[in-house]
Amino acid sequence: MQRLVCHVDMDAFFVSVEELFDPTLKGKPVVVGGQAGQRGVVAAASYAARKYGVHSAMPLRTAARLCPQATFVDGHPARYREYSKKIFAVLNRFSPLVEMASIDEAYVDLTGTERLHGPPLRAGHALHEAICKATSLNCSLGLASSRLVAKVTSDQAKPNGVLYILPGQEARFLAPLDVRKIPGVGRKTEAALRRLGIRYVGDLGKLAESFLASHFGRWGLALAGKARGEDAGGWFDSPIGSHEAAKSISHEHTFGEDTADAVQLETTLTKLSEMVAKRLREHRLYARTIQLKLRDEDFETTTRACTLDHATQLDAQIAAAVIGLFRKAWNGKTPIRLLGVYGGSLQQEEGQMNLLEEPRTARLRQTFRSVDHIRNRFGDASISLAKTLNNGIRERVHENPYDLPGKAPEGK
């Protein structure tokens, strides 16, 4: 049976959702992710803004310089989650094997569904129309015999197109494309490849695997396979629909202006601890290791970690640990640019505790579960510790949510 993979990529997803709620944005240069003068990165840019060189992951201030007439929108993560779930529901009607690679893209294994949905292109168009009908959003679909080629194909189909690569034509389709089109080939790999005279995917296909392996090791062998259109490692090792459990849970915050205000810094760490603890509870996990990330005005990054005597998912315990690390790591003078809180060594049970502390801890867990319920319904700002009230720290738009469809915690 010929394998058929579909990669669904929503077109300018965050911008498109914002346009549904504010139709006056349509056709205009729009940047989602924050305000023009803020630090942070672009989560999405409308096609009108892209004409000026604005793209996702670009610093907001750079986007403002390239396109000062753009409308900058903070974004609404709750809306994006809602629409991502609608998309997931549509995909599940076409196949039980669905993997949300991110909040706005997914892989669907359509192998063996021809009797239900027709041949590949007919199935692709039917899926395309179903997503548009359910969400009023545009998307681009790539269909191929491998996940890699399907992903590259959906990019070539943008905007709002459907493209199918016939079996056996994968290498021919990839050959004229720049090597950067291969997922996993970043700037450093691209530079190394160009030093060897490799600019296009087809150039890779002309080289012996032994040559690529001698220069890039195992990654060289993977590149050779990718040039042929194969799922040769790097993002494509596991079957569609499977995923690994989280290895760590973290939140970071970049300040609009570097600060050496100790109260502000510790308040920020407390809020980040709240956010990490909430996600731990949502995943029904406990963190045994707490780590601090600190980046100063010179971009020097420091990390410190400690191991707790028992795993936790409580805000106050995480905050106490990370603030203790901060007070030892910071000299009290150097302005700070970024702070991060990480929970690692994750486990499904809390572990042995002091019997005298257990009743109080159990009450705290129940209290915070109630708090989480309120936050999920009315937003993170609806309830907070007094110390972190009105701190301005919020979920980053471009972060994948904890309840990404198809990867939600067990029992959700």
C-alpha cells in the first residue's frame, strides 16, 4: 500500500484569527506578538507585512523599523488554542493518525483511506475545504509519500493551495530547491554546505554518502536520505500520532528595558514560577529539579539549578527554590535582560514527604487546582498572588500551549 502523508500548514494563522475578530485588519500590514517598541519576537506577519521583509521570529523592533506603518497586535493565545482544536477535530474526521506539530501545523496519515476520501488530490481538496468551512481560515496542504516531502510541499503550495507529489518524483521535486528548504538545515549547516559547493538539494543527491558522512557525520547520512525525499531522521523518526513525554517545563520573560530592580526581578521569578507550576499540574507532573536562567545586559547567560528533597508542582515551593538560586547568582547590580524558570527531572508522583507536611501540601494542591480552573476559564490575569498582580507578564503568543490538540495531558 502506497504511503500518503498530508502536511497541513495554516496560512499566517495568528494574523488570520485576529482578522476574524477585527475585519478592519484584512489586507493591511499586521504583526502579531507584541507592540512595536517592545522586546520579543514576531509570532506572525500578514502577507502585506512580509512584503517589507517582516517574518516570524524577527525581533519586534526590527519589524517596526522595516514596516513602521504596520499594526502591532499583542495576540490572544486562548483564541488560537480554540481554533487549533477546531482544526484538530476536522483532521480526525479524515484519519485517526494525526499529529499536531505545532499550534498551526499538523501531519495526517491518509494511507489506506482512498475508499473513504478518494485519490490523493481529491482527499486533499476535501480536507482543505473542510478546514475552511469549519474555521473560515485559509491553509496550505502538501501531500507526498513522506513527512519530509509533505512539509516542503505545503510550503511550496502557499498561500491557500494544495500540492501533491507523485510517488517516485520526490527527488526530482526537491532537486531545484535551496538546501535551506530541508527541515533542520539552518544557517550554520547551510554555510558549511555552500563551502563545499552545495547550494541546491539536487547537489546533495549527486554526492556519495561517504563524502557527506566524512564532513557531517550521521547528519551527513541523514542529509543524503532527505535529498531523496526520505524521512531520514531529525523530526521524522517517530510514527505520526506518537509523541514523547515532556522532559522539562519552562517559562521565560524578556524585559522591555534591562533592570536591576531586585523587587521587580523577584516578582518576575515568582510569576514565572506560577506559570511553570500551573503547567506541571496540567500535565499531572512533579519537578524534582528547579533551574534558573539569567541573561544580563551584555547577553551573558547564567544558569543555576538545585534538586529538591521531594518533587513538587506548587507555586510557592518552586518560587522559593528559584529565588534562592537567583540571590546567589546575581551580584545585585548588573541590569538583567531575561529571566527563566525551568522544572526538570519530571516524575508522575510527588515522592516521600514529611508526614506532618503532607496534610497542608494536599490542601495547597487542591487550592491551586481550583485556581487553575478559574484561570483556564477567565484567563491567567483573573487570579494571581498579590505579589505578581498586574506584573504584565503573560503567555508568549508563539509558545505551543500545554493542551496542544492531540498532545493534551492524560485525562484532559
